[in-house]
Amino acid sequence: PADASSMFAPPSSVACDVYASHPRLCVNLIYFVVVDVGFYLIYLLQGSTWLIDPHWQLIPVCISLFFFSHPDAGWDEGVP
């Protein structure tokens, strides 16, 4: 039998590896799950696509914060 502590441990090492090594892939996977799948399920439950409006306002900010928080993010002095 497997050790109980390893059975309930979150698979964070894979998520952290994807975040650190492949940030574009990571942000696209998150976008796919949250926006494409999540909003579609909400649309099916509510019968309305009202979430598309806040989507265009909030998602770009969240993507910017994602890349800002990346460990390899740096300041480009050439950008005003």
C-alpha cells in the first residue's frame, strides 16, 4: 500500500515546474480551464453569457499579474 502522506499530497511539484519552466503554457492552461471550460459550464447552468463582459476587463489584468509574479520577471529599462 502507498504511504498515506504521499497519497494526499498535492501534485504541486508538476504545477510549479510548469509555472517556472513554461510560463506561457501555464497561463494558457489556466486560461483554458477557467475561461473556456469554466465559463461554458456557467453558461450551461445559467443559460446566459453575461460573464463574457467582465472577462474582457479582468482576464488581461490577471495575465499581467501572472507574468509579473514569475520568478524570472525583470525590469526592462528600455521601456518608459
